[in-house]
Amino acid sequence: MAKRNYSQVAQQIVVLVGGKDNISQATHCMTRLRLTLKDSSLAKDDEIKKLDPVIGINKVGSQYQIIIGPAVSDVYDAVLPYLNKGAASGAIDDPATAEIDNKKVDKNFKYYVNLVFDYLSGSLVPLIPILLAASICKTIAVVSGPQMFHWVSKSSDFFTLFTFVGDAGFYFFPLFIAWSAAKKLKTSIPISLFLGAILLHPTLMKLAASKNPNFSVYGIPTTAMNYSSTVIPMLLTVWILSYVYKLVNKYCPNVLKVFLVPVGTLLIMLPIMLCLLAPLGGYLGKWLAEGIVWLDKVAGPLAEAILAGIFGLLVLTGMHVALLSIAIANFPILGYDALVMPAGILGAWASFGVMLACLVKFKTAKNKELTAGYAVTWLFGGVGEPFLYGLGLPYKTPLFASIIGGAIGGLVAGFMKLKMYVPTSANGIYGLGGFVGGPNSNYIALAVSIAVCVIAGFVTMMFMSLSEEPVHEK
């Protein structure tokens, strides 16, 4: 089958979001074309939604997200020729222009919340391929090793290879975040990577593991911590770095910039990072993990039920990225996640049950084909947005049914203490790999919870009405 040419739709997208001069940055994740717009009001939402293969749109701060689905990388490649040079790297913004544009924005509480979500999303979404690949490698090691099927011994090269490759994806997460966050904030990527490497240096790790982890930076006391696999310390560091680097670059004489900007920035950032930001991020991660444990103890299964039920709504708003960052931060501290990631996967399995019911209830061949496509895309492609934007929002009742089904399945999972032991952002059948490595009782809890989600979603949808035409909002 010939590969589709997306050149025409790409050109239309650029025109409909206000032209290439309105786009300061373009990137994409697994399903969404993400455009950072200087003036979001110029985008013509209704006309963009009508384009094929657009499924829907979402706005997070200045980021204009066009939900495409599995073809997003092809659409992204087709869009690039119609953008200003440097848009793919986010390097075309003029500071003066950006300042003028910011004055147009009402900087209320919502504005700053959107900025936080935009930063989290822009920093974490590009790292999803690393999470996916690393989690699959860890899954292969666990499944083939003595923890499950005993195909290979723990001392075999095969087991060793996939174990350390999988671990590398999570151990060096601060480095990956250094790159993606620096790219998002348009600050120095080399200095960001250098700071990330400092947090992972064996000397600091050795200090953190010693009986006396205290040391000083320029005489300022601090405590060494293990920052491997962490998220928050580097997010805070790169955020402050973006201001420090800009100030040093601004006031440094031109003749000394090549030397003084990187060295000066580094010397300023060392005490800020090692004495304040990194420890603060470490403690925040610890407190968040303890907060999740506390919530699980206080609310118990109800917490899992609520989160599994509303997870699809969080995806629609982009808020799930912030929750996933909390979950990722939990793993090096707790060794598992018993709430956020399991809830996301269970909510998606409930949606799968809803899709199966829609296949039964729809009468027209077109609707059946579209629904079957959504189901296959989720099950084998791990992409849930086509369901949310193709069925959930337009027809309404499938979205309600998935909420109910996810809540019921989440409640069961909460009672059975379901845990995820391998952090992963994968969905569909690939998300199951995140649950390997635990006790056999966890596999039973997983099987029962998924079965309940699918059945609950299916049965709930069968009792709900389903029109052959989308329900348009008045």
C-alpha cells in the first residue's frame, strides 16, 4: 500500500493556526502534533477539526496540540517544510517579540498553572520513547529470567544485557530530562547535560551512600542524595538555569563570552543546584511518594477507583503528564506504583470494553469500521486518543461508560493491591509489561482487574444509548 502524502493537510494546518510566523516551535509525541503558538487566538479550531486525519485539538498554555494518532510523525514531517527555519528546534523566537506577545496574555492563576503543565508536558513527552524501550527491555529480562519462565539464568549474557539496558533508561533519566527541558525552555543544552551528569557522578553517589553524606559547596553545607532515576531535581535545575544563563550571557563582555558564559553559568549553578534545587527536588519526590502512599492508606480502593475512572478526562486536558511525572518519581523511592500508572492502564482497558460494545451497538458499516480501527489502534498501537476524540467526545455516552467501567475496575484493583513494578507509559497490550517482577498474587490481581474493567465497560455501554450520529453541543 502506497504511503499517504500529507503535504496538503500540513499546509492547511499551518495556515489555519495563523501562518508560519505564528509558530515558534513544532514537535510531536506519539499521537499529537504540538505547536507552540505566539497568539493562540489566531487558530481556527473548528476548521482544523474538520481536516483528515485530525481527531481533535487540545490547548495547554501556549501549546496547541492537534491530535492525529499513529500518523502524527508523517504529518509532522510534512509540516516542517512550511515552517520558519529553526521551528523544529524552538530556536526562532525573538526575545522582543516574545515579550510583546506575553503582554497580551492575562497572567492570572490559570495562566501560571498552564505554564507548569506546558513545561512538564514539553519536558516529559519527548522522553516517552526512552520509557517505552527501557520498560520493554526490563520486561524481556524479567519474563525470560528466573522470576518467571526460567528460559535463561540470571548469570547469562542475555539476562545481563536486557537488565542493564533497561536500567539505563531509568537510571540516567536526569540526563534525558536535562536535554528535553533545556530544549523546551530554549536554554543551553550542553550546560544542562553537564549539570545532569554532575548529579549522577559516582563520587556524589558514593557520598550519598556513605554514613556521612554531608559536604559543602563554596562553604555552603548540603547533603548528598542519590539522584538516579529522579525527575523533579533536574526539572527545577533547568528552570533556574534558563534565567542564570540568560543573565550571564547578557552582561558578559563579547570578547569573553566563549569562555566566561559556560564557566560562569556553571560556577553560579553549582551551589544553587547542589545546595538547594536538587535536594529540594529530592525531598519533593519523597514527599509526593509518601503522599501517594498516604492517599492509598486513607482512601484505599476509592482512590484507585476515582483515578481510573477519570484518567481519560485527564488525558483530554493534558493533566495526566503531571501525574505520570509523580509516578515516575515514586519508583526509585518505593520500588513500585500502586496508583497512578495502574489507574491509567485500567481506565484504558475499560475503554476497550466500551469500544467492543460500540461495535455491537452501531448499525452502520462506517461506524463499525471506525470503532474497530480505534480498538485495534489502542490494543496493538497503544494509542487511546482516537477513542477519546473519535467516540468519547462526539458521542458522549462512550465516555461516560468508560468512566464508570474504569471506576469499577479501579475499585477491584485497589482492594487487590495491584502494583506496577516497571515504570512505563505504554498502553494496550504493551502496558502489561509494567506489572512483571512482582509476586504471583499481583498477576492474579492484574488479570482480575483487567477482566472487570473490560466487562464493566462493555456492560455499561450496552445499557446506554448510542446514536449513529455524533451528539453536537448546542
